[in-house]
Amino acid sequence: MNTKRKIRAKEVIHDIRNGMNPSDLMAKYQFTLKGLRTAFQKLVEVQALNKSELNDLRSLYDISVKGLRQFRRKQLSAPLKIYDGGDPFKSGIVKDISEKGICIQGIQAEVGDLKNFIIRLGLFGHSPTMVFEARCRWIEKDLASGKTSLAGFEITNISSLDSRELNRLIAT
């Protein structure tokens, strides 16, 4: 028998507006990551919350299903542009990066897609460029447009030289 739990939307909204982060919401309400995203989507659909309130939360891409990541993530303080090697006119912004994965905003992807990426680490082509291959592991779609707003990629192939540049970037 499948019975749904009743959760008071007012209480969830109160917790969000009082700064509770997604990990704590998941623990308090016994949400899975998918359940938390569904709750957020429903609250926005019924206009109980607006998207900007959710954007103020520590982003959902920080959360893994277990709540922990194997490799330390580097949150970038300044925008870092990344290019889709399959179509260099398509670019996005790196949100965070680790030695094994990257979160990108603005590049369309589907789970399972294998892409080649290019990151130029400086200005005017005089500084290092990183090139690597990565597989899409998850996506987060914009509720209004249905387009991918964030995508998480596992780095599957990177040269030793580019790996050193990646480690320098993470260390800074």
C-alpha cells in the first residue's frame, strides 16, 4: 500500500525563507533529492514561492544523493567561460569544478551525453587552455523554459598536462 506523507507547504516555505539549506530540508522532511526538487517545483507552480527565493538557496548541485562528494569542489568566485568543443559557438559558465567533475550553467545536455570541453584560463590566448572529455551525469531544467539550466559532468578523459592545469585552478 502506497500512502503519501502530508507535508505542510507553509512549514517548508517558512524553513526556506529562514535560510534552511537543501541538505537540512532533505533531512527534516525525509525528502530524496528528487523529492526535494519536486517540492520546489510544486511550490513555484502554485506561486507559493518565486524562483528568486530558490536561487538564494545554496544551489542543489552542491548536494549529492548521499550528501557528500568524494572530491572537494572549487566554487569559482569569478565567471569562468567553458566552450562546447563540438560547437565552439556554444558556451557556458563553470559553476564549480573538482578533479573528477564539473558543474556548468548554460550548455544544453542530456544525461549520458559525452562532450568535449575547452576552458581558456586567461586572456588573449597567451595562457593555458584545458581540453577534456566529460559525460553528463545529471541536469537541472529551468521550470519556465524547460531548457537545461545546470548540468553536472564527470570528467572521463583529460591529458596529464591539462590535469595539472585543472589541479592548479582548483588550488587557487
